[in-house]
Amino acid sequence: MHVTTPLLVAVCCAAARADFSFPSFPSMQGLNMAGVAILRQDALEISPGNYLFSTSGAAWYAVKQPVAQGFVTEFTFRLTTPGGFPDPFGGMGGEGIAFVIQNAGATALGANGYSMGYGDISNSLAVEFDTYGEPGLVADPNGNHVSIQSRGVAGNSPFHQYSLGQNADIPELVDGQVVTARIAYTPGVMRVYVNGSLAVTANVNLDTLLSLDQRQAWVGFTSATGGPTYQYHDVLTWFYSTCYANCDASTAEPILNVNDFACFLNRFAAGDPYANCDGSTVPPVLNVADFACFLNAFAAGCG
């Protein structure tokens, strides 16, 4: 286990919120690493793909973050070098990566294998990107799916009876390509996007589901290999904000300024899922309502 002294990569603009952004990972400063997680080539290698079977790793932002009032997080990851035994669906690699919100500990680490490093972490919610299907053990729908998993304050579990929402029809995760994931939470609803498309919408209320510390929790990533299933699980970039309108992830005052409008326009033009401010799912997903939504968010500030 490696624990570093926290380095805030973004500063609070109000007591109720904080932002941070990692365009890359040149060091582990600001992070708590657990298990086999290491820094590798400016990426967070959460668990390895070098024939180390049955391992688990985790990387947590070192300072608890506000989560209950709403947040948006966006990260990119790459899964490579799959090997071992194929799953019952014929897929290779294992076991997957998860974004996790937890109030169990600064260096929490869960079980390996199909638990993906988050299983058994109490008081947590995990958004898993599962790459090894185990229908007989955990009722996986296939070997390439996304699911929101939680047992409330009890130890979390990858068993799909504890899924709050899932989707087995998503882009291939283990193909060496960079995957962009976005998770947007407003009290009562959590949405998960994969490569710009809405994958899961689930009814979630973190205030009642988890026992939080002044509405805050640790946020980060877990992953695991099985026995014998393996692949590299690398997180390449990571942004987290409780202020939706802070499009450019700036930290200097004033946090919200004209640059955020330009940022939003560019993201809208590029079809970035961030620009789907109103969370709509009916085509065209990006439309004039998103501009009105952004203007309202900007006017509301970052309180």
C-alpha cells in the first residue's frame, strides 16, 4: 500500500464544493493507492496484466469529496493485453474496472476476481465496467457490460441482484481503445455514459443509500484480475466537479466566466456527452434545451 500526502489539484470555490482535474498522472500526489495499484507511464495502473493472478488495486482521491448534492465526473481508461481462460461468452480478459464512492476508509480495498476490487467494501456504490462474464456465479448478463452496484451500508457485491441499473449493449471495452466514461448524479438520479452515449439511468439517492460524512465520501477507482484472468486496467485522465457549469475545470477566481461558455459551445459542437445538460435521451439528444439548462446552471453558480 502506498499513501501520499494530499496535493489539491484544484481549490474550493465554496465550502460546499471542490473540483479536481488530472489531465494525466505524472505522479501519485493527491492520491491514496492500495493493493497492486501503481503509476505506469503517466497513467494509473489499477491492476496489472502481467500474469499476476487474483490481484486487486484501488486509487482514491486523498480528500473526501461532496457527493450527495450532485456531481459530474469524467474519466478515460484503457484495457489492454487480455489473457487467461475465456469466459462462458467467449470473451478474454478480466476482470474489469469500477468508479466507486465509499465512506469505508481512505485506503479501502475489496476482493479480487469478479469482485473487481470493490466487492466487500462497505458503505459504497460502484459503477462497474465488467469485462469477464460469470453468469453462473454473479448472474452477469455478458462479458462486456456496465452496472451500478450497491448494498447500501453493507459490504458491496458484484452479484447482479444488487444492481440498481445495468446495460449489456455497450461498446467493446477490451479492445485497446481509450474509453470515455461520464457519470452525472443529481439527487435521485444517476446517469452513466460510455463513449458519448447514455448507457444506464438509475434511481439513486446517496443521502439515503449510504452513511456519508457531512454528505462527503472518498471517490476513486478499483479493479482486479482473476485466477487466471487478467488485463491491464489503466486510468488515463480524470475530472470531478460538483459545479456543472465549470466546464473548463478552472480553479482561479472567478470560477465561472466567459471561458465556460466557449467550453460548452465547443463540447456541444463536438457531440461531447457533457453538453447533454438536461440529461435527455430522445434524439436529438443535444439541442437548444441544453443551452437553457447550462445558462440556468451558470446563473445558479457553484454553491
